[in-house]
Amino acid sequence: MPEEQGFPNFLACPLDGTSLRSSGSSLACEQNHEFAIEEEVPVFTSNPRREFEPKNHPRCAIDFHSKIEPFVNNWIVNTNGNLYWKVRGKLPRYPIPRWPFEDGEGKTLVDLGCGWGRWCLAAANAGFQPMGVDVHLDALQAATRVSKQLGKNNHYLCADIEKLPFRSNAMDMVFSYSVLQHLDRSKVARILSEAARILKPGGVLHVQLPNVAGLYSTMQRMKRGFREARSGTFEMRYWSKRSIRETLQASGFANVEIEADGYFSQNPQLTDLDLLSVPGKFVVMTSYAGTKLAHAIPPLVAIADSLWVAARKSSHLSVQLPRADG
């Protein structure tokens, strides 16, 4: 990857794994696969999502003179959850979470399904070199603008997260929050295998998943008759601790650890209390109290609604997967 493009040199063609070079307003690999760059975002998928306004919500009035990126104002409920209805279209600040893990110390991190980049910004604040990957091109272009506005040198790539444009054995950490639960389990398995491919031996995976045995999760499952999510839909997939461990181990991960992320919510961010309604504040404070209690009494993790899952790529595993053209 040419230095003048400003992209990291560990990018690679997602089709064949070969090096990329600059080719005008695009990137090309050794096998002459070419990828456009649109508003500073390389596009590695043949079907990028282009949706500036969410189709599942009514239009809202957006102040385009606000310092807050209009895309973020429009999509805040879709990206952060129903607790944020109060501030849709009138965000006073960016809701950037507190990074919940170890500091980065210059390590590389890939955020799968990054959206407008809130967790990439959190990781950058903690000292990581983050790269966000998503299929939603409008979100990535907004993420690029927000990162510049906040003085962060984050990189964003439009790609399918089951076919990542990175070299094998190159990354220190792979991260994903509130994404994998909306995908079919077979696709999640492929994504986790791809995460193992790009991680260095011993590299760390952190993902969030909903717990099938969570208190609120059980209520939500009851509403739909305890049926599985329909294939190909955005419906929530709930995971058992056993299925999480089995899927990770089959994908090349070891040392799987599962902790409580939250109760009665899939996105309980204590740093966002000022953005929430009174009922929303109550949910998040209750969730926070539950996670603190679960740290002291580990069996309570079993009924958490949102789980943090950590694992390491097996230290002896150096994955070099062949890529099929196209």
C-alpha cells in the first residue's frame, strides 16, 4: 500500500490476499482486481450499502449547521439502540463509549461492523490504531468526517466482514459490538474464522453477544414464541455460553472468557446518561449495578442480557488461507 495514500501497509486484496498499489482514484492488487476509493473510503465489496437516511424510522428534522455530523444524528437509534430516541436529530455531543479493556499502546485493532465509528473513536482514545470495517458506505464516510473533526487518524474500509481486506497474522485485536447477533450463525462462524486469520498468533478477540438465558432476553424471546430468528433478517440471535465457546473454538480461538456487559439492555453505556430519558437512565444504572454485582458473584453472569466475550487466537496457529478469485 503506497504511503502517500495514507492507508496501513497491512491491507491486502480480499479476493486473493496479494498486495495493493495505488491506481489513480482506486487501489489495485497484483492480480489486477481494482477497488474504488469514494470520499477517502476504499470499497472492497461489490455491493456497498448506500443509505444516508434510515428507512425503518420516520424522517426527523436535522440541523445541518450543528457541529454534530448529520448522519450520526439520523442513525443514533439504529446504532446505539432505543434508549436514544430522546436525542435523535438533536445530539448535543457524540456518544463515544468508554473503552472497557486494556490500553492499546499503539496496537492495531479492527472493528467489525463499525458503523459511524463510535467504538473506533473509543479505541483511539485508549491508544489503539483502529480500522473500522462495515458494508455501509454512508456510515463509513460519516465516520471519516467525525474522526477528522475530533482529530483522530482512524481508517475506515467498506468491505464484507466475512472477507476482510487484511494480510493474515497481522492484527493485534479484533473487536465487534452489537453486530454479530443480527447475522445467521453460519455467517458468524465464517466471520470468526476470518478474524482468526487476520490476528497475530496470541491476538485478542473481544465481541459482544446477547445471552439466550438473560432475564430481558427471555422476555423478548417469549414475545416471538421462542422461535429462532428468520434467516437473512435483522432479528436478534440469542447465544448460549456453550454455543459461544464451541463456535470460537471451532474458529481457531482458545482461552474463551465470558463476562456480563449489561442487564435489561444490549447497549448500556454509563457515559451516556446525560443523553437518555429518565427511564433510560434507570435501565443503564440498573444494568451497571448488575454488572458490578456479577463481578463479585460470577454465577450472575448466567442471567446477564448482554455478554462480553474474550478469546485469544491459538498461539501456535499461523493462518494463511487461500483466497478464491471473485
